[in-house]
Amino acid sequence: MRTDLFDFALPEERIALHPASPRDAARMLVVPPGEALFEDRGVHDLPELLREGDALVFNDTRVIPAALEGIRRRGDLSANIAVTLIERLGLDRWRALARPAKRLQEGDRLHFGHDGEMCLMGALDATVLTRGDAGEVDLAFDLTGPDLDAAIAVVGQMPLPPYIAAKRGVEDVDRCDYQTVYAAVDGAVAAPTAGLHFTPELMAAIEARGVSRHFVTLHVGAGTFLPVKADDTADHKMHFETGEISAHTATALNEARARGGRIVAVGTTSLRLLETAARGGELQPFTGATDIFITPGYRFRAVDILMSNFHLPRSTLFMLVSAFAGLERMKAAYAHAIDEGYRFYSYGDASLLFPSRGE
């Protein structure tokens, strides 16, 4: 399909720079199937929109503080440098996006923390191994394994999406705001943002409704922010992300569906992992990488309802929700959201989508 079919105009003021407080005070646009009217609700209304026996599926990945700022040294020369870790390559190695990448050469030494001073505490050093053509670099750190993880946690900052980072700096509160309340497994460099709306109180209300809660893990990569540059979706290469669905979770979800419950994916990351693991009509345990790219025409096998934030024009995520609820239906829903003042993107409002009836 032509990528320009997924374009739309979004006013800059609709981009949320901070989340709603409390989290479940965010608005939620309910998009029923067919031509039924949209409903302007709130995230706190979610329990009453679900039925006893439904199953909510959350992505429990934890965002690591993957944004690092420091100094590049080459002989007697030095310059400021910033990198965002995007993919772990080994116990001591990461692939990262560098700014400005043109200043880096193989063999350069990078010093992060304490303004580049060599200190035993709060400093992290690395060597540039390779540099790619799109700003990516492979780094070998002096530390390895848990010691490296601990140093990144001290030195790094939360890797806010570029559409937020371009408008404001990282704040201390982002360490909490850009993390779900149920995050458990370190590895993401971007948040599963639909999950940011949940509070302990909302989780309790969902349980009281008789809706079961299940957790899968998909480590969200920085590729989630990359635009589709190809003119046709068939020419776009999707990024890989790693994830896991346990045998216990797969069995529980299959049993919930067999009893008539609906599988509700909280976020596109949960949906992509579930659809990856759906084979032979049922969910299977899964561990590994997925690059599933969902566009209109895809036949969904595992998910009945999708809760999602509002996404960028021409993005793979807007293509996914258009595949789920119908392209024209989603264009109309987004136009309604813009007219009604909904807040977009990672810190923005939510939508609750029901599947298309054959668009």
C-alpha cells in the first residue's frame, strides 16, 4: 500500500509533553466497529467497558535509562557527545545512535558521567568499534554484565521520544512517568506507552470486574520511532525486537478465549507479540525476535480488542491500528480526536479499538 494513505495533519499543540496526573485521568476514545458513534470516555472507565471473563495482556518490559551524555576523546582533542543505546550486542557491547555521529571514528574513547572525569563512581567508558551510515555506532564498554547495567542505571537518563526531547529536556520525574507501574524485565529503550495509563487502583478495579491480567515481555526498540521512508509499505524493512510469552500465559489466554472471553491487548507491542505467537489457531509459547509488520489486509488471530495511544502519521503503528479497526475508520477517529483536543503520542491520551468488520 502507498504510505501516503497513512498521512494526516497534526497540530503541534496536540503533542503531549507530560502525562496526565493521575495516570488514569487520561482521556480515552472508544472506537466501536462499523459506523457506530465514537465515545469520548476516560481511561478510568476501562473496567466498565470490559466483560467478566475478558483477559487483559500487558507488556511488562522495563525501560532502561539508555540516553547517555559525555565526552569523546581522541588524543588531545575532545568534544561533547550523546548516544542512545538501542540494541544489546553482548555482555559489554551495545549498538547506539550517536549525536553528532560524524564526529566519531573507530577507536575513539567515550567517557560518560561526571562530565567525563575519570572517577571510580558514576563514570562509564567505552570504545567505538564501528560507525554506520545512519548515525549508529557499536560500542565496547569497559564494564560488562551486571556491572555495566548498574553503571548505565546511574549515568543514563530516560530515552524520551524525539518528539518530546526536541521540545524539552529530560526531567527527574521522567524516571517514573516513562515507566509502567508493572514494569519488571529490563531491556526496553522505549516505553510500551498504552501501559503508562495504568495505576494500582485501576488494576484493582479491573480485577474486581472479573477481568484477568496477564503479562508478556517485548523489549521495545528505538525503531518504534522511525518513520516509514519507503513510498510503499512492501518496501519497508521492519526492526527486530525480542520478546517472550511463557507456556503458562499462552495456556491461560487460550483457555480464556475458549470460555468466551475476549483478548484485550494493552498496546501495539503486546499485540505484535501475541500475533507473532499465534499459530494453528492458538497461542503458543514464544521466545525470540519478531519483526512482524502489520498493515491493512492482515488477518488478526490472537487479539479481539486493542488499547493504544495515538500514533505518528505514516508510522508503522498507525498502519497497525488501521489494519485492526479499518483505515478510513481510524482516519475519522484521529480527525475526531484532533478536533476534540485529545493529546497525542507517548504521554498522550488513549483509544480503545474494536476490530473492523471487513473494511
